[in-house]
Amino acid sequence: MDIQAVVFDVNGTLVRIETEDGMDQIFRSAAHFLTYQGIDLCREQVRELYFRIMKEQQRASPEKYPEFDAVAIWQRIIHGHLTDFTRTLPAAKLDQMPLFLAEMSRGISRHRLRLYPNVREVLDVLRGRYPLALVTDAQSAYVRGELHRVGLLGYFDPIVISGDHGYRKPDRRLFQLALDSVGVPAGNAVYVGNHMHRDIFGAREAGLKTVMFDSDQGTKVYRDCVPDYTITDFGDLLNILGIPPR
């Protein structure tokens, strides 16, 4: 293979993450925070509003694979329940509250965040040889902070996040955004992911070579889709690329 760039998924591929997005503590904490901003909602009201607005966003989207916008959800909750007290808050504070609530909610929901074995060692080898990019289904409010937490933020350019575009993988446009940024044709790039539909099928449809990382997360079967390569140890990616391990 004449590979000139390597593109990765994040969660389930580089990072093992476990979240519980519907847990009570998220909405209890959000309700308590909102109380101090003059907005009196109980946790069940906050939960109902959050998921209703999320569904409304997705139904209103013209995309085949719509993505939600967590910050916009919290913004609608806040601006839909403004009180006289809330309106006296500094504008800068009001502007920051939706992002704060999105980040806080993600942090509360997260049970686990760690790299899979050998990820950093492999990336250290690859970044001296190839442009490295990310294409991930996620929210900007989450991704960069989580990459920073596991020490990977500086490895990738670009970082293509579905939440910034309103659609999710397997939409081929997300992969093309990464290819356009690194200036590499699809046939000279490889995509590494853990989900047969969103990652492998999506990247294949965009023209990339594909490597399925058979991790403990992600869907392993989609129709007749077959990756070019399958690995269970991240170190095997070097063998596929013809790079001797250190």
C-alpha cells in the first residue's frame, strides 16, 4: 500500500471510554446549578427537556445520519426559562453557561477514560512518518478535553468532529474533510476504527483503506462489509504499514 496518511476513530479505537448519559446525577447537578442562575427546574424536568430537544434537533435535520448539538440543547433550556434574575446576570456568564453544562454533564457521565494498550507507542512511531488525523462522532465540548486528559491532543491535525457539522459517520463527507485537510487522496489513506458500520463501511465508501480494531466496543458486523485488515493488538498496525516496531 502507498499510504500517505493515517486517520483514526477515537472512542473504542484509541480510547476506552464508558459513559452513562441518562444517569440521575447529571440532571440533578444541572438543576442545582440552574437554581443559582434563577431557573427553577427539577431534575426530571431537566432530563425531559434535554432529551426532547435532542430528538427535535435530529428530526429537524435534513441529514441521513443527523448529529445533535449538546451545547445548543443547554442553550435552549436556559433561554426558554429565563427569569428576571437570570436576565441580570453578566452577558459573558450567560454565554458560557451552555458550554459549562455540556462539559459538566459529560464529566459526570464518564466512568472510564483510558488508552488501549500500545496506542501511544504506535502513534509515536507513526507521527514521524505520516500526517495523522481524527474523524470522530462526538461533541466539540467533549473531544479535545478527553484527548488532552489521555495525552493525545497534540498528535492529530485535523480533528474532524461530527458535532461541528450536524451529521455523523458513516457519512463520507466527514472522511473527506480529513483528506482535504491533509491533502492526501482517499486511496492513499487508511482509516482505523472499531465500528463496522460507522467506521469501516463509512471509510470504505469514502475510498479509504480500512483497518478494523476489534476492541471490546463497537458493532462488529454490518451487512457484507469486510475491512481490508483486522487487528486485536494496536501494535499490529505497524506491521500492516510495513514499519518495524521499535
